[in-house]
Amino acid sequence: MRIYIIKKGSLIAALSVVAVAVMLLAYSRGAIPTVAAAKRQLPIYCVESQDKRASLSFDAAWGDMCIGTR
């Protein structure tokens, strides 16, 4: 009977390599779906518009929600 002692760092490294290999194999076979985001719809108050529209909003985000529109 043999007892193998594996260090914690070696075990984590080996499991990481196996996980990456499994993900690459799944990706190469097309098992992982890709997500293509459609054009992001921003609130009316955040975009320039010629239409006459009214907007009722509740700003609960405490920040600038119009990222990349200025």
C-alpha cells in the first residue's frame, strides 16, 4: 500500500490546468454558447432625440448611467 502526499499548491495548479483544458475542449466543440449583445437601449433622458417624449425615471444608481454617450 502506497500513500501519496500532494501539496495544496500542486493540487490547485493541477485542477486549474484540468479546468482550463476542459473549457478549451468544450469551446472548440461549440458547447459554450457565445452571447452577442444587441444595441444597448439607453433611457430617454440619456440620449439625443428629435421625438417629443416624456420620461418618468427613478434614479437609484447613485452615479452616471450615461456611460459612453457623451
